Amino acid sequence: MSPLALRTRAGQIRRMSSTANQLAAVAACAGDPARANILATLMDGRAFTAGELSGAAGVTPQTASGHLARMTEAGLLSVARQGRHRYYRLASPHVAQMLEGMLVVASEGLPPEKFGPRTAAMRLARTCYDHFAGRLGVSIADSLVAAGHVVLSDDGGTVTAGGRAFFARTGIDLETHRGGRPACRPCLDWSERRYHLAGVLGARIAASCFEHGWVRRRPRERTVDVTPLGRKRFREVYGVQIEEAR
Amino acid sequence: MSPLALRTRAGQIRRMSSTANQLAAVAACAGDPARANILATLMDGRAFTAGELSGAAGVTPQTASGHLARMTEAGLLSVARQGRHRYYRLASPHVAQMLEGMLVVASEGLPPEKFGPRTAAMRLARTCYDHFAGRLGVSIADSLVAAGHVVLSDDGGTVTAGGRAFFARTGIDLETHRGGRPACRPCLDWSERRYHLAGVLGARIAASCFEHGWVRRRPRERTVDVTPLGRKRFREVYGVQIEEAR
DNA sequence: ATGACGTTTCGGAAACGGCCGAAATGTCGC
DNA sequence: GCGACATTTCGGCCGTTTCCGAAACGTCAT
């Protein structure tokens, strides 16, 4: 660690600020291909073992261990030891939101087909930290906006009065959410280039879908599988037609 | 550039994804102290010349030039040539939002006094891309929330019906904003650890304050100065008491 | 034209950081 | 206790990156 090493220079705006150095430290953590792959893998909100993540990063366990330690130290990851495994996950929703923002910037200026997820299953339905993304996520968001249950814009979103009643009917609880009115956040889907629902609302919708067995996680994947029951219910409840996967 | 270099390995989750590599490329751009200082300087939304930015980064103009070229290439910056100067600015609001997210993560886990802006003027009032931050920004947000003009939560924010009337009265136009209802976005202030207003609403408020001469930019600084008129009007309109700077 | 200034390009030197092999630590199952 | 497994630590190799000096390019002023 070089101790700030300020070089004075005439006519400068502002010398090396310590907040910028912290920014650099955090950004550098995500700025390595191996670490970026680990972070992208953890973006679905689940916890993975060090070994699994070393595979995802394409490096040996020793190397991954160093990366994981560094990211944990930097506050990006949190670790839970369980037996001889160590489960790593994103340290906080703020980290997920930061990665979201970086993915949005990374996807700009590149043709979608060169950037987005390559597999059809990924494009169809996947999780993004704690909510749905892909065509499933975008379709649900579109349907809710069309029905007037939520309002989405670049800057944010809201659940309308009608929306609150709708979600109460469909068994999605938004009333227990602290901070007064329930809100939702738009998350720019980098494969669809469209908004889907993040925030508390997105998380509760996804949780509810898992709970009712409408969708299932695929093993060792970030993609999710819509069950036959789910296809039926998505059509009935949201008016969303889910294509058959594969 | 190494051409993907996949190493196959048994039991792995998912090999090196190209989206993660793009993520790494963007993150690496911000992951260097000199570049992070440049980005932090540009976070106030203005454009600076290459020379000014080299001073802010604490490196020679040659070095800064390379950094600026790289960030422009990566889509983080845009450049406008004007005479013998080249003005660099953040390429898009998405980039500002990404940096916002990184600053929030960078500020977590560090005591505020070790992280935040050091100068009193910075803590008091500064710009954050296109809106106010610091105590000024937080106070305005608090006041609007207390008056019931806006609702803020972790996930987003809204302008209430009463708020729309209030802003119309105070000469802040929100009706010409596309996308139906005006929305606002909470921006976590890393010095105050509190939310202030970003998004269209935050930008319009700041623009209006500059326009009416309530605040002025300080030369060569990211801080803003509240004029005597501004102190009076902030008290009258928002009920916000602005401390005398210095 | 000439000189001053802002900016970029090119060169090489030095430092940093990632990677793996080998080995140590800790945990589970028997 | 003893192997098998998951994970971490240590040491050294090697590629990458950053940095600056020197020089070239473009623009403005005289």
C-alpha cells in the first residue's frame, strides 16, 4: 500500500481524494476476469462454496481462495462456514445494485447478441439477485404496467392503489414492508434492454413463485424453470404466456 | 487480449462468461487510483479538460491522456473537442449511477469520518452528477418527505399529488417529463449516510436553484455556495436552515 | 511564420498482480 | 486415529499495466 503519495502539481482541481481511492479499491475488486466471473455467479443471490466458485471463475481453488479473501476483505462478499465448506455470497443488496449498474454500463455500446446471455434458457428466465430477469421478468413487469398495477420509469417505480389490492389478492404481501408505501425499483435487463421489477416487490414476487412451485431453480445454473403449473398460473394471473423452454 | 482462454475443469458451475468479462473490463476502468480520481471529479456532471483532470488524478498529462482514451473507448466517458481543449464528461447518467453504487459500497464498513469528504464545504453542499448532495441535499429531501411531498424508501421514491402541486407552485416543472408520473430516485449520500433526491426531480430542483441564483458553483471545486438569497429562500420554501459556510 | 500551449503518441523502465505448485490447516466419515 | 476432501497459505514465475521523458501534432495568438 503506497501511503497516499501526493504529488503536488500546479493548477490542479483537487488532489488524490481518499474517497476516490476507496472507489478504486472496490472497483479493482470487480475488475479482474476471475473475480468478475465469481461476482456474476453470485448475482443470483445464492451462496456458493469456494470450490464451486473456483470452477465458475476458471481458476484453481488456491487462486480463487485468494480472490474470495480479497473481495470479502473489501466488503463485497460475506462468508459463512458450514462444516468443511465455506459459503460465499454477496455482502449486501447494495453490492448487487452496484453490479447491476456495472452490467448496464457494460452492455451499452455492444450489440445485444454479443453481450447478453448466450443460452436460450438464460434469456428466457433467470434470477437477478433476488428477483426474476430475462423474458419472464420483463413480461411480468410489462403486464403489471399495462394493467396499471405498477408505474415504472427511468428513475423509479411505484405500486398503485389498484396494484396493492391486486397483490393482496394474489397473496403477495406488501403491507408488512417498513417505510410506508411499498415501492419497486426498475432493473435494466441487459439481455432484453428493458426494465423488469427489482426491489421489495420484485423479490416478493419471485419468492412467492418459488414457494408456490410455479418456477424451480435448475441445478448448478442461474436459470429457472417454469413448471406446467407455473405456465398455467402465469397466464391466468398475469396474462403472461411463457414459452416452453428448449 | 487473451482470447477467452477457457480451461475446462470438472464440476464447475459455469465457465467464463463473456458478460462477466465485459463487466471486468468496465470495472477495471474504475479500478485504478488515477482513473478513479478522474471519475470522482467528473461525478459532478460537468465537463473538464484533459489538463484539469490530469491534475485531479495527480499524474502527468501524458499519463492522464492514456487513461482518458481508455475510459472513452470503454464507453465511460465522452469527449468534446473545443479549440485546443478536449472536454471530457461522463458518457451517460447510467455511468453516474454506476459510480454512485460503487461509492455506496466503498463507504460501507468504513467509519464515515475516514471515508467522506474531508472539507466542511464538501460536507455542507456539493453536486452529485446533476443534483445536490451533502447536508443541503439531505435536508431538502428530509423536508420534502416530512411535508409529504415525496415518499422515499430503499427501493425508490414517488412524488405525491400534493408534491406535484407544491413543485408547480415553486416553479419546478415536472409535467413535461415523459413516462407518465414523475418519479424520483433516492441516492445514498456516502458522507451523511442518508438519502437525498436524485433522478429527474433532484436534477430539476438543482437546476432551478442554480437558475434563481440560490446557489453558485465555486470555481475549481465540486462544492456549491448558498447565496444569501438562497439561504432566505431555502428557509421560506423548504423550511431548511442553511448554515453559513466556513 | 513563429512561439506558446494543450494534448496525444511512442519508447522503455519499474512495479504490480494473477497464476499455479507445493504444502499446511481444518473437517468429515469410518 | 486415519485417509479423503475442502480450503487456505506460501513462494516464485511471468505477463500486464502504469508511469514518465521525449517528441509529434493541432490550435491559438502575435
